[in-house]
Amino acid sequence: MAHMIETIAYAGETPWHKLGIEVSDDLTPKQMAQAAGLAWTMEKLPVLVNFHGSINTVPNKFNLTRMTDGFVMDVVSDLYKPVQPEQALDFFKRFVTAGHMKMQTAGSLDHGRRIWALASIEASFTLKGGDTVKGFLLLCSPNKAGESLTIKFCATRVVCNNTITMALREEALTTEKGNKTVTVRMNHLQDFTEARQEEAIAAMGIATDQLETLQQQAELLASATAERQRVIEYVAKVSGSKILESAVSSTAQVGANGTDVLASIVAANESVAAVREIQESDLNRAGKMILEAITSSPGADMESAKGTWWGALNGVTYAVDHVLGREDTRLNSAWYGDRAKTKQTALDLAVEYAMAQTAN
């Protein structure tokens, strides 16, 4: 199925591409698991090797196996404790309720390797022309060795379902090792204690703050004119371009010949800028698709987006969420893979360009 979404259930507005089954917003975790197609369990089964007819068991290695179809999620150790989908949804439900949020959507990604849910923080902002962005928390319980439950802030542009996910950056919410976090991670096997309730309330507050920060950035972007040449340059930086790739290749060769690599990189970049400005023809395939999305994607003609840096940013997010890459892996990458980083880079760069434009 699209986006590596095996199953999805939602309450309220229909999510991506009208996928999923609509349900009421008062389901129990067990009922939500049933509706979302997550009423399955996993077990650790021995890893076996058939060597010339002799069956041997691999020590301390187990196949994390879905028992409905025998699909192997991952190979794990004897210390790994599977978290069943219904258990994950129960934690999500408790977490969002404690934080005064509402769980709207749940499902699985990557063939069940990620059980996820979106919880509305019941906050939004609207730019000129009726361009609305809503705030959510994105919760994920992975069925993979070495990964733990994560919680991120997620903003969705209503007109096109573009998403931007951001880490919850707050010292009070920490990793299991007690360090400052980039993405909130916690051991969801623990009981839902008073401390967990406090974390949920804190996460709600942080997400609301991040939505306010995004609103300030969006208002700046929507008020700043994006000149065509600067947009092409922006897209080249986000996606890479033939002329920049050539410069990097030349730099690598110079470095291999014994010249200082850092100096070569600076020289190569300066030489590109000195020769000519980047043209549309220099963009790679992804860049050209992004440039097309900037002018033709849903919402591109809205007052907030047409000819602005907000429109340029949403061309990137639309292409990442709905156009680039394989359809069956797109959402997984857009939320958790390299393309999530691409969207964050695109936001940061758009703000830089907008600030430079407004300063002139």
C-alpha cells in the first residue's frame, strides 16, 4: 500500500490520499488496534541454520516475527522485549490524554516495523488568504532492535497535507541515558507513572511553543518575495545540482592529488558563483520536480504562497511528501528518514533567504 502504510484508522478529517478507515474518537486501544488492522502479535522465534541437512540454532539471535503471516520484523537478542501494537496504542492513548490532546490517527509503516499515531494538540494558525497549519504530536513505537519510542512535533498544512516534523528540543525531556535530546525517546515498557503524565504535559507545552515558533517563521516567509533566481539557487541547495555536483567531483580529484581539501572546496564553490548563477537547467531531476511543485502544487496560488518563500518551502515539502521517491516508502522517509532532514534544511534555508530579502 502507498507510503508503506499497511493499515490506518482515523477520527475526523481524512488523512493522506484518503487512505484508511474512519472511526469514532472514543475507541479503546483494543478497538483502535482492530480498526487500524493492528490486531496482531509478535513473538521471538529462534534463528535456525540448515547446514547440509543439520538444523542448528544461532545463539542469542531471534526472529521478531508477526504471527499472522510469519513476516520477520528484525533479528533481536534474548534481552529484547516485544511491544505489541495494542500495548503501544494503550501507551499513546494514556500519553495524549494526560497531555490534554486527542489521538486522531493510528497505523503502521514499513510493514509493521513502526506503529505510529498522530495526536492533535488542538492548536493551529492561519496565514493570509486562509492558509491553515495545524499542530500535532507524532508518536512512534518501533519494532526494531536498538530503537525506542519517539515523540516529535508535526505540523500539517491543511490545503495539501504537507508535513514538517521537528524534534521536541527540551532539557526536561531526555533520552534514557539522561542526556539532552534531539527527539524525545523513552522506554515505553515502564508503567505509566506520574512522571510519564508530567512528560506528556511538558510535551504538549513544547509542541505548542514550537507551533508558535513555526507561525512566526511562516509569517516571515509569507511576507517575503522570492525572486525566481534565488528560488532556483534555493532548490539547488536543497536537492543538489549538476553544477554543484561537478564542483564537488573536481574538489575530490584535487584533494586526491595532494592539495588541501578544505581549501579546494572553498575554491570550487567560489568558482561556481564566479562563473555564473545557477540556472534551471543545472538542476537535477529532483530539483526540477521541486521547482514544478513550487508553482503547481495544491495551495501554490494562495496569497500566502504565490511568489513567496512560504510557497518555495511548501514546494519542497509537497515534493518530499507526495512526489519524490517510491510511493511505498515515501511517508516513512518523509517522517523518519533522510527526507525528514531535507525538509528541516529547506525550512532553515527559506528563513535565511527571507531574512536576507526583507533586510534589503
